[in-house]
Amino acid sequence: MSEKQNEWKEREIGALWKRVSKSGKSTFCTGYITSDELGREVKQRVVMFANKGKQTDKHPDYIIYISNEEEASPAASAAQAAPAPTPRRTKTRTEPSISIDNLAPEPEGNSDSDDGIPM
């Protein structure tokens, strides 16, 4: 990889894929943006649409939204449909344990979604 390609790769923060609506009348983009949160790389799925309300050059051409996870991943909607486990009660007072399993990013190339976006 050349030095210039390496520099661009280091500056990369995400990727978008062009899509066509089910009606075939409009296009939009789906993808992800990565950020550093407390030393961990986190990928946030996003969707981008043309700004239909643009009236002047000061208005943006496109608007990016956080993707609705239920639509983006069949596994996410299945997980939400499952009932939450009932917490156990103990007689001794303990600090609540916090699970971050659902916050860990998925390994590269392992995506449950069918949109072709590597996550």
C-alpha cells in the first residue's frame, strides 16, 4: 500500500453503500461511522437521505441519521422480542453488575444483516 493510500486509510471513519428504495423512485445510502469511545472503536450504523427540504445553498444536500437497528438487523429484532431474564434477589446488598456484552462491536466481516455492510 502506498504512503498516500495508507494516510487515507488512517483517516477513514466509515463507509456508505448506495441503495434504491423498494418503490424504485428514490436512492439513499446505508453504512457505518466509527468513533473512539473510551479507547474502543465503536461502529454506529447510519442511513443517509437527500434533504428534500433544501431551499438555499446554506441547507445541507444530505442528512445522516442513526439507523433503526430493528430494521438493520434481523438478530436485533429477535433479541428485542425475547423476554428479559428475571433478576435474582439476594439478602446481602451488592453493587449491581453491568453487562457490556451487548455493547461490544461485532468482529470484522461478521454481520447478521443482509444489507452487505461489513460490521
